[in-house]
Amino acid sequence: MYYEPGWDLITSGAGARCLWGAAALYLVEPAQSAGAPVVYQPLALSASLLNGGMVLWAYFPAGGSLELLAPPAGYPNALSITNADPGAWLPVANNSPYGPARVPRGARALVIYSPSGGYHQATSVPAGYAAWVWPGAGDVIVCTSPAPNVAPNFGGAASVCR
């Protein structure tokens, strides 16, 4: 994945190997309760931090890149976020290297950010990027692209993600 120069909202991915060109990293921690703020935790510039599927703000002075590797066998292709606060933006990530992620249920709005375009509404999240979801009522479902020629692991969200 290549990122534009400036601040980018990205994911570390379950299979991320190395981040090149970042001058600053901030972990995005969602609000823990209704009315609580989102927390931005500064992180050391360390490739070892890129294994947890985190949502990060990354600053790339001259652009940067992230190598997304194939997730391990059986890694889920769907995430269900239960009890999302309908009054707070929620960070979501696409850590699949195989294509865009969709949010087919539970989102009133989905916005992504780019240094050249700022925030804009989207219908999907590109591979290696993160986004903000404005939850509606019920669970928020995020569906990532499965590996080619491998049966997807959508779990209980199979009817929504197909």
C-alpha cells in the first residue's frame, strides 16, 4: 500500500510487515462509553506494533508504504461491532490486502480521509486504510475481501457479507 504525503488514516493489519516513511504514529482508540472522547495515543515508530489490526493516524512527510501480508488461515473476513454508540464516530479498518471492505449494515455514514482530499463519504474502505463510521441502530458489520480461491470466513455475518 502506498500512502500520500501528509496525515493518513490507516490500519496496521493482521498481516502487516513493515511501515516505511512514517514520522509519527497515533493509535486511535474508540470512545469507551457514550459521550466519552476518542483517544489518540502516540506510538513509537516500531514495526513490531504492526501486528494487531490497529487503526492509526500516520504522518508521512514524503509519502510512505505498508506491506500487507496475507492474514493467517481462518482469519475472519467479517467484524461485528455490537452496542456501538449511535452518537459517536467509530474507527474501522480494512486489513485485508485483497480489496476493499464494505459496511453493509449499521452505518448511517462512512467517511475516509486522504491528505489531498480531506474527509469524504465513501461506500467502501480501500485495503490498508481505515475510516470513520457513524453508527445507526443495531450492530455495525464490516466485511473484508477474502483471499482468492479461499472460502471466506464471514462467521455469523455470512448472510450480510455475501
